Amino acid sequence: MKKPSDEQADSYGIGDLLGFGSQSVRKNYYPALQERIEELELERNRYKWLFENALHGIFQGNLRGGFLACNPAMAKICGYSGPEDLKTRVIRLREQLFCSSSEFDSLRQELLDNGSLSAREIRLRRADGAPVHVAITLLRRPDLGPEVVEAFVADITERVQSREKLMQMNADLERRVEDRTTALQDANVGLRYQIEEREKVKRELVVAVKAARDANRSKDKYLAAASHDLLQPLNAARLMVSALQESVLPAEESRMVQQVHRALEGAEDLLADLLDISKLDQKAMLPDLAMTDVAALVKGLGEEFDAVAANAGLHFRVRTIPAVVKTDQRMLTRILRNLLSNAFRYTSHGRILLALRARENALRIEVWDTGPGIEKSKLREIFTEFHQLLPQGSGGRQGAGLGLAIVERMVRVLECQIDVVSRPGRGSRFAVTLPMEATDRQHAVVPGTGSAQTFSHGFSGANILVIDNDLAVLESMKLLLERWDCTVETAPGEAAALAYLERAVRPPAAVLADYHLDNGQTGPDAIHAIRQRLGQKVPAALITADHSAEMRKKMRAQHLPVLNKPVKPNRLRALLTSLLS
């Protein structure tokens, strides 16, 4: 007979005694536990999906036995129908999976020592006995067993085949290179004589090139010497002739002086052209760019050519607009002077116009004439050196045919443009186009080519000190300046100039100094010494035969105006006017 307590126990049940009664096992009593169980189930399913659908082979196995688990990709790599087929048929990894037992033993020992190995290239045995190249990563799992491992396997058959193919290609290429090298060596034996001949010719060419360079250097040295040695006597002769032109002479003597003046002018122009064309061809003439008041420059050229127009009986006009451009003032002046000289040379009657015209971001300087014109087919020929289209006697003094060649080269150096249009029998128009920059007019460099006011009645006893080591230049300069009512003192060097200051009643109104003096002295040094002695900045300028850009930069830094030899009277007059004003 059951005791009441037994019946009561049966009525409660074992679950009630353990605390898992009918109500305690309801799911809603353990929501957090149930949620965690569901999460674990989802995670398990996700890893299961990854395991079964991975592209690489994954397996768990015992190094002393076979597979514990594997995925479909592993079975596919080894050539089995599925994971169960692989696990059933391969029961010994060492003998049935690995192609080399010694390789397996090496991997096993390394795994036992280190616990893992990564991306080791080995060969596994497929179901049909063929090897497959794989990269295997092994991780030891001692928590699952002393020699239980997990592995990731990638099929690298294509990579190995490509590598072997590349190695074969390299071997073939090396063999071909060896064959070709042998062929070339055989060919070189036959070419050795030709190479020796070529080397001989090369040595002869080197000698010839060196000789040509030496000749060019000699020519440059000669021209450099000529620029000073020839311009010095030309300068003295021009000043003498200019002084004679200022004198009242009989008609015949005046005509002879005029002829001498034209002859000296022709020699000066020819020498200047030869020096410039040589420098341009040697690329030795570099632009000295500075902000330049082109309007003032053009007005100065207009004043310079007014007398030429009056003598030729031509109507000459200058039209300007305010214009400042960054350019080389001397080279631009030379370009325009050559264009104007050509216009006056070949225009026997009619008009000549020098005009500035504004264009978008550019300035055009145009020279118009009513000369004989040029045929369209010959417009390019006029820019070649020593080339003249018009016959002798067709108008004006003839040159050497270098003027327009110099213009074309200087235009290239300044990176501007020149164009010409012409109608035979009607005249020509030359135009130089310069790029313009926005700048203040106050920064312009005002040219010294006659832009200052010209004194028509002399300089009224202005005391001028002239320093030059050439006595002929001193004498001719003194004679010319005295014709202009100047009081002139001359000195061959700095010491003589300082000695003059000691006895002078009044200081000079202006100093004109040659750059190269005797004993290594220079004109700027003499000017500096004079200013130091007097304690004031006496107006001064340099007169030199050195036309280089380096000289202009050096003098600009010292704020000294420069007048190049041979000195033309109208430019000297303009320079003196500027200094004395």
C-alpha cells in the first residue's frame, strides 16, 4: 500500500521535484535562453553553409588515421564524388592522400613542433592516382586529439603549370639568346674590319669638328676684337665728320664731307650687321627683358628719321598710342630701325608711316611705305642673309642684305611675330606683333634714343668732362661738343679726371666716360671716384663699343645710361639733353 507521501510524489512527478514542472518548462519562462539557442543555431547553420559551399577544400583529420570531416570542395579537389565517398575510401592520410610519405612525415613533424604551417605547396593523390598540386595550411587541434588537425586546401594546378611553362619559355629564350649570340659573334668577326674603318672615320670627323669649333671660336674672338678695335677709329672719324658738318664750309668741301659721312655710316652699319648676325647665329645674343615705353621709343625713332625724310623729300609720319610691353629695348629698337632704313632705302617718292596699333593682348608696330613692293612669291626670300631683290640703283644706299635677316632672327629671340604684305608698284607693310602685359606706365623704361627734347641753339657753355683712353676719340669728341657751345675738358683716365677736379673752378655739368680704360680701369669706376670727390651725384653716361646684354644689365644696375659706339651725333645730343635736364 502506498504511503500518502508516495502518492503525493507521483502526483507531482520527477520534473516537479527537480524544479522543472509543467509551468517551469514553458518557453516564455526562459526567453533569453531560447533567444541564445536560436542565435547559436543560426551561427551553426551559417558556418555549415560556408563549410559546404567554400571554394577551397576544408577538412578535419587525424594524422594517424583518415578524415574526420571534409567539405565538397575537398572531395572535388581529390576527385571523389562527395565528402562521404572521400571519408570512406581514404582511411590513412599518409599512404592514401599524400603522394610522398617522406613529405607527409616532414609536414607532421613541423606541425607537432610549431602547431601550424601556412600555404605549403605539396602534391596530393587524386582518386584516379594522378597527383594534384595544392597549397595547404594546417592547424593542430590538441583539444580534439593529440594529432587532430584542421586544414585549408587550395588547388594551384594552373599556377604550377603556368610557372613550369614560364620556366620552359625562359629556358627556350636563353637557348635562343645563346644561339643568336653565337651567330652575332660569328658576324662580328666579319664586321671587325668595317668597325675599325668606321672608328678611323669617326676620329677624322672628331678632328674636323674640333677644327671647325676652333675656327668658330677664332672667328668669334676676331669679331669681338673687331667690335672694339674697328669701332674706336670709326667713332673718332664719325665725330670728326660731324664736327665738320656743323661748320660753315664751301660747297665742294661740304659735299665731300657729306660723302665721307655716308661712307663711314655705310661701314658702321655693315660692321654692326656682321657682328649681330654672327651673335644671332651662335645664339650668343640673349634678350634683356624689361618694361619698355614703346610709344617713347617710337617717337625717338621718328625724330631720328625726320632728317632722313627731309633729305629724301619723303612725307614721314609717326602715330603712337600709350603702350608698355616687356621686351628687350635695344633689340626692338634695332628691329624697327632696320625696317625704317629699308623703307627709306627703297622708297624714292611718296610716304612712310610708323604706327602703333592696339590688338587684343598684343601691340602691333607697323611700317608702311610706298616703295616698289615685293612679289608674293618672294616675300620669304627677303629674310635670308646677303639677299636683295631690288637691283642696285633702285633707290637709296644699298646694304649687304643683312638687315631683314637680322630682323627675322631677333624677332625669334624675342618670341614675337613679324608679317609682311606687299603689292608690286604700290608699296609694302611690315608689322611686328608683341604680346602685352597689364602694367603701370610708371614702370616703363624710357628709351634714350632721342626721346628727350633736342636743343636747337646749343648747350650754352655747359661744362662737359670726357674720359677716354683713345686720344683721337677725345679730340673728335671735344671738337664736336665745342661746336655745340659746350665747354669741354678731356681726360685719358681716372687719375687725370680727378686732377682736373682739383683745379676746376666749377664742377662738370655732365661726365661722358668710355667703359674700357687703361690699366684695367673702367668708366664706372672713374664716375664713382668723381662723384665721391665732389660729394654729389654728377649726371654721367657711358660710351662703349660693347653691345652685349651683360653690359646693359650691369649698367642698368648702376643706373648709368649707355651710348654705343660709333656715336651718332643726334643720339649724343639727345643723351646730353637728358643728362643736363
